[in-house]
Amino acid sequence: MRISLYLLPLFALFITSFEGTAADRRADPGRLVVMTFNGEFLWDGRPPEEGQVNFAWKHAPDEADERMQAIAGIIAAHDPDIVNLVEVEGLAALEHLNATFLAGRGYAAYLVKGKDSFTGQDVGLLTRIDPEGGAIARDDRSGASGSTFKSVSKNYFAKLDVGGRKIAILGIHYLSRPGDASRLHQRQAQADATLTQARELAAAGYDIIILGDFNDYTGEQASLDINDHMPITNVLARLQGMDPASADDDLVNALRFVPKARRYTAYWDRDEDSRIDEPEEFSAIDHILISGALAQLIAWAEIDHGHDPRTLTDHFPVIVRFDLPGASPADGVAALRIAWLLPNPDGDERQNEAASIVNTGSSAVSLAGWTLRDAAGRTWSLNALGTLAGGQSMEIMRAGQPMALNNGGDRVDLVDEGGTVRDSVSYGPTGEGDRVEFR
């Protein structure tokens, strides 16, 4: 891998290569899955180590690797095509995560060193779609709020061609403490800097995705978190509004697609008792903001609460899947989809709950070792279905298997024999006999 670093007047470029592979390594061109995840000091424990902050896995490679493996497991379970990682030590740590724990998944690692010398944290990108010119960049311009001027110390932007659609990814990490009035103008100035950049990219014909740790709440009613936290800043409102003179360019917060009971991305032990007091110690400060045209292609959005935020990272990943029109589905395993679910059937739910799997490709796929899995990790085995021919579908009955299709809503993954999530769907409350269609 060859690395070059260029310092330009307004931004820095990071150029990398992914030798011997195509520019787009997605298995399914009809699908794009995007994740943002704050790994909470995602360090590799190896010298030289960044920043002045100490923690247990600093200077401790084995412990750092254990955390990295857990973070990688969460990433792999969702199989995203684009991963924005927050609080990464640097490029070496990101490449170590990718090469050691995500090997063979088609990611290339990109990171531009930022300016937070105290924490040493940066924002990095793992992507199966190589950016234009093989480079990402950072923007060092300052934004303004009142008399305050401030740049974003941790940011990057990447221009991608996704099946002919131009998408600009802006990864950010803003100043912390959302309720601290002394930081209001500083964080608003950071948002103003990002807004200038996003407007320029939109004017150049790019759909916009701004994602990361905003350290701020949304005031938008449709996206309020589980505890209805309200911001003291206009950070999210300004970014989502883009050009105040036009309502056509507004950005959509992916949180609105997540059921409110699951709408939290961060944990803060307010009373420092090492217990999780639910739900009052949860909030949503990590966001994915999406151009309106692109938001119309959202199939689902989810926040994965599967890990203990006291022992791994105090943030939860936000994941969004887009179904892209005009793209031909790939043959083989990438073409299998969940067609519908029946969570609330007539009669005995333990026996009569049902689902349907469809093969949208042309090649037959053996379902040996495949499962359906809910958000709690319970499963249905698909072994008995044998082989699913191209263009055909099969119905699966629960027949006493452990996973329950919750009547109040859930997430269901289609998982292959190697443990990779090949499709995921989410649904809300269902009435008796209602079949939830996805395709």
C-alpha cells in the first residue's frame, strides 16, 4: 500500500491504493449499507501512541486487540459497505483493525490526520467503494457563530461513484458536552464549516451524507431521541436545512426511521454508579444526515444496542440501508432477500409465525447453515429448506423454533453459513394476520 500526504491551502488529501481489486467491491450493486460507529478510543496499543489521555488499553496491544476484535465483530454482523469510525487513533490503527479483524471483507482504510493533539482522536473511513482519485480529504476552514470562529479538528470528506450516483461522505466529530452553554458557539461554528462544505459538494451534483458523532441532539420532532432531549444549539437544524432559501435541499435524519423506543446512540453514567439506568441515561448524539433524494431510497435504519456500553464503547452504531434503483442484483448469496414476515398469525404463534425468503438472482443457493436472527440473537434454522433456485421463494414456518417475531416490532437478519448478514429488515407493530412485505 502506497501512502502520500499532501497539505493544501484549504484541505489535506490522503491517497491510498487497494491493489488488484475493482473500485467497487460491493457484492450487491443494488444495495448500499452505511454505518457510523464511535469506537471510544479505538487504539491499537502499539507505539507510537497518540494523545495525552490514558486508558487501560493504551500501551497494551493484547487488550487493544481484544477491543478491536469486538468492534470488528459488530461491524461484520451488519456487513456495511461504508463505515465511518469515530475516535480512531490513526491510520495505522485503522489498517490494523481492517487487516487483522476484517480481512477478506473488501474494505480499504482511509484517514487524514486531524488537529486534536490532546485526545489524539481522528475520524476514519472503511469503504468497499474507492473514492474518486483514490483519495479522501479534510477541510480546515473555520465556520462562524456570533463572534466565534472554529474549524472541525476531526473530519474528512470522500467523493464516491456508487453505480453512477455521485455521493459525498462527510465524516465528522464535533466538540463534546451537548448541554454546556460555554461550548454552544464553538460547536455551531464547527457545524457552519461543515455546512459550507456540504453546500459546495451539493452544488457540484453530489448527494450528501453527513455522519458521525455530532455531540448534539436533534430538535426535529420526527427524530427526537428516547428521552426527548432538546438541543441548546442550532447545529442539527442548520445542517439539515442546508440552504435556508430552499426547502428542496433539506437533509433527512436517519433516526426518524428508527422506532422511538430504540432511538438512542450513547450512554452516559450520570450518577457514576456503574449501572445502566434505563432509559434516562441514554441519548442520541450520533447521526446520519442524508440528502432528500437519497433518503427516498432508505430500506431501513437501525441502532444496534447489542453490546454493553460500560465495557466496550459507550456509543452504539447507527446503520442505514439504501436500495438503489436500476442496479442489477448479483447472483449467488448476495441476491437472497427477506420477502415478508408474518409476526402475528392466527392461532399458535410459536407454530404459525412465518417468513418468506426470495432469491432475486439467477443462481441456486444452498441454505445449509443459514439462519434468520432477531435483534436479541435468537434464530430460526433454514437448513430444512435445502436449495433455493434463482427467481424462486420459500416460506418458513416457526414450528417451535426459538426466535419470536415480536408483534410490537423487531429487526430480523438473514445470516449465511459463515455468519455474514446478507439481508436485514425492520418492522413496527403489527395487527393479527398482517403480513409485513419488504419486496
